Amino acid sequence: MEIHHYKFDRITLDPEKCFGKACIRGLRMPVASILSYLSSGMSVEDILREWPELEREDIHQALGYAAWAMEERVVPLEELGAK
């Protein structure tokens, strides 16, 4: 059963594809792969040329999804022994 992310309409999750990892539009293209290609130095144009089934907005949403997933929350902790 494919589920679309509530915030990113091109991001899908399906336990039957790619072990349930976040993918692009139901394709077997995990968001993590796109991020790896970008971090290795491939440009958006390189990726689109290599995988013509992808669209520019897919890559933008992969980046947005990664940023959303990595948001940090800072929770202050009391120092040990401080009152």
C-alpha cells in the first residue's frame, strides 16, 4: 500500500518497495539515493540526464523532505546536581 507524505506530495512510502524507504512518486528511487548523488558532486542536471523519469521538482522535494526529517529540537537539560 503506497502512502503519500502529508507534506511532500511527490514522496511516497510503500513497504513493498525499497524496504519501505521514502521514494519519489512510487518509483524505486529512494530519497536517500538522490541525496547521495547530490553529495557526491552530481548536479541536478546530471541526475535528470541519468534518470529521465525524474523531474526537477522530485529533486527539490527530496531535499525538502531531508531537511524536514532532520529538523532538530533542542531540549535544555538541567545540569546534574544543580538546583
